[in-house]
Amino acid sequence: MEKQITKSNETEWKPLIEEGVKTDGVYVKVLRSDENTKRSPTILLKFEPGASYPNHNHPAGEEAFILEGEIRFGPDQLNAGDYLYTSPGKTHSVFSRTGCTLLLVIPEEVEILK
């Protein structure tokens, strides 16, 4: 792929659905899809107030940029304008008390920890 333009303001938020994972109140907009891996490594996520995502591992790391609101990645509180790099093999859960929109780059699928 040489270039891809995604006009996120023209796309609808869709509920994040992952089999066996509680994702109530979490919505996604896909910015880039990888046809080889059949997954989306670059996404926007929106958390409604009180929404969470369970404890998980990032086999290839993660980058997050908070566009608006606030969110907690494990013990780390992040606000609009903050950036987080999670190194490969690190784990955390995610929770937003008041709601949040963030840009995520996730090179490989996360692994949910039970």
C-alpha cells in the first residue's frame, strides 16, 4: 500500500466487539487496515464515561495519544495531549471515569489476560 487516506469525520463510530471480552461503552473507528494480517493496527477508540477494557498484554507494544478526555492505563492517569508508549510484553487494563477519545497504534493483536 503506497498511501491511504481515511476521513474519520465521515465515518461512524462502531461498538468495539471482541468475542469473550467485555467492551460495553467502547467504540472504534478504523484508520488503517492491514490486508496481509486481516487486522487494524491504527484505530481511534472512544470510551464512554465508566467504560473499561480488561487486563491485556501487548506482544509488540502499543502507542496511544489522548485526543480528548481522560483515561487510566493501569496506574497511569493520562489526559488530552498525553502520549503513552507501552513496550512489548507489558500489560495493563484501561478505564475512563469521564470518557475519552484516543488514537492507538497496535502492531500485533493484544492478548486478554484472565
